[in-house]
Amino acid sequence: MAKTLTAQSVEKLKPNSTKRLELPDAVLPGLYLVIQPSGAKSWAVRYRHGGKSRKLTLGPYPALDLAVARERGRDALQTLALGRDPGREKTEASRRARDKVPEQDQVSAVVNNFIERHARPKTKERSAEEAERIFRKHVLPAWGQARVQDITRRDVLGLLDRLVDSGRPVLANRTLAHVRKFFNWCLDRSILDASPCARIAAPSVEKSRDRVLSDAELRLVWQAAKGVGPPFGPFVELLVLTGQRRDEVAGMRWSELNAEATAWTIPGERTKNSETHNVPLTDAGQAVLNGIPRLAGSDLVFTTTGTTPISGYSNAKERLDSTMLKIASDEVSASGSPQNSAIPPWRLHDIRRTAASGMARLGTPIHIIEAILNHRSGQVSGVAAIYNRHNYFPEKRKALEAWADFVAALVTDQPARNIIAPPHRR
């Protein structure tokens, strides 16, 4: 039932945490106050034209207060009374206004310039690709033809609200990060005098993961990798044995290995911190590499095309999970145990955390683990990091050899009753 809205009630109305609210105004039938779960408020008019229900968004609150919203709502309803569609007329007016924007000032043109002059040459390939994808898919459809100087803080908040309301809060955080960087670049280029992202906080709180595979789960991962076969199976095995990042292992090149394949040098352009990273390869790691068929004319270790590293991680991970579940189920059946063989959800990145935790359990000092992981910050930082240029390569080799021995012992011992052991936590 419609209630008379007042300036005080509009200010005090609270959002519903799970759904959007539309509150009708008793004074002007057809006028609604829209409240998003995020707390953002706006005004809209609902009407019928040509036998169809339509909605006209008037603008955000508090930029439009109750009095102005009623005035604009009356104008829209008067247009409707004359037989015209106020929503269509607003769209056409916006199009005409866009047509007057010089092309070089349109958001789409400035974004293209930003990607060519900043994202691609000055950030890592993966970051540049993510930025371009987010702009093309989520930002430009909303702002592409608008004048970059006309984008407001409310526009940014509205874009983020729509992503959060559609169930993609993490994407909203990523979008804010790239949009903020874009507008800061515009400031540096004197395209803008102020950034519309000022004082906008990340719309969602992201929880850091702490999932560590149990010994039994790690054994299943290794056995399943053997069952899946190349290229994804050996790729997972090297993830386990080296503890390196997914994309760094996937992009491994034969030319990055030394002559004896006892060391792998990841160049700075492929590492997260842009520093060259030397990874000792244990006997177990060398055995994995020796079993990988090499494509003629290709320098890539893990590839199906010869020209690009492996991708399609989701599908490959599903095959790995299915193989793990089958192995677990067979072992439970063989043992006669009534225990459930289900495996809690996990990600490929959890292998890196598992390797680090496992080496810590074996007594590896934390600064050696961080050296293996190629972490900048940690136990050796500040002045100590400046003067301590030892790369800990012998210590890293010793730690990875101990870890490889542990994994080998784990794989040869198959106690079915421990398949679903609780994961270790750091």
C-alpha cells in the first residue's frame, strides 16, 4: 500500500540486505523510491504505454530530493498524458547528447588510449588482459559514449552496485581497482582535474583462503594426476613438487631449464614480483619433465598447440576431481569402511599453500620457504633484505628434496581409513 513519502522518511528508510525495495509515493501515483541492498537510493516512475509496462529512472537520491523527484515525475506523467513515451524521449535525448561528444573525449576512446599507453606496456600481460576484459564487458557498455569528464562518483557507485546486486562482489572489487587506476591515469595526463573514484571503498570484503590439503588428499591429487596424464597431469605434479604459482608452471619453457635440468630459472617478466626466480629441480621433478613429450619446434613444456601454454583449467580440474573421487571410492570399498569418500572443495592454488605448510612441518625455516615461494616480504625484509643478497639456492634445494621425499613416501603408503583426514592449518 502506498504511503506518503516525506523528506525525513526518505532519509531514514533502510535497505533490505537481500532484495531491492520499491516504495510507492501516495502523493504522486507512479513515483517510486528504489532502495538497493547496498543502500543506494534512486527515483523511478512506472507507467504503461502502448499496452506495455515501462519504467523511467529519474535519477539518484540525494542528488534528486523528494520535491525535485515529484516535479520530474509529474513532467513525465504529463508527457504520457499527451500520448508520448517519456522513457523513449529520455533515451533519444541522451543519444543526441552523446552524439555531440567529441570522439576523443568519449570514455571508449580514452580507455583505448589507456590500454595502449599504460596497461599493455607497463603491466604484466595477465593484468593487462584482465583490465581490457573488464572495461570491454562491464564499463564501456555503461559509459562508452559518455564524455569522460562527465563521469561522476555516483556513476561509479552505480556500476559497482549493479555488479554486487548481480551476485558478483569480487568482480565489483576488481572493477573498482581498474577504474580507479584508469581515472588516476587521466589525472596524470591532465584529462581530468579530479577522480570520481575518490573515497570509494571496495564494495565487498574478500576473505583470504587458508585451505591446505590433508596428507590423504595430497596423495589423491598425486595419484589422480598420474591417471589424468599429460599435459595436465605432469603440470599438477610439478605444482606439488615446486610450490610455484599456477601460471608460472603452466608457462614453463625448456629454455628456462639448465643443461642438466637441475634448475629452473623463471624470468622476471613471468614472475608476480618481476624478479628473476631460481627454482631447484629435485630428482622427482626431473623425472616428471623426462616423461613429458616435447612438441617439435615449441619451447613450451606444457602445451597442446605448441604456441600457447595450457589453459582451460576448470575443465582439467573437473577431470582431476573425478579421478580423485573414483580412487577414493575404490579404496573405501576395498577397505570395507562405511566412511564417506567425498572430498571437500579445493583449488589449484591450494597446492602452493599445502607445499609451503608441508615444508614448515618438516622443519624448513620460514625464510627459506619464502625464498622458494619468491615472496618479497617476510622474515628477511627492510635493511636485512637490502644487504642480504644470498639467494639460498642450496638451502632451497635441500628443502625441496625433503618435501619430494615426503610426497613420495606419502604416495606409496595408502591407508584407506585416512582418505578424508582433516586438513592441516597454518
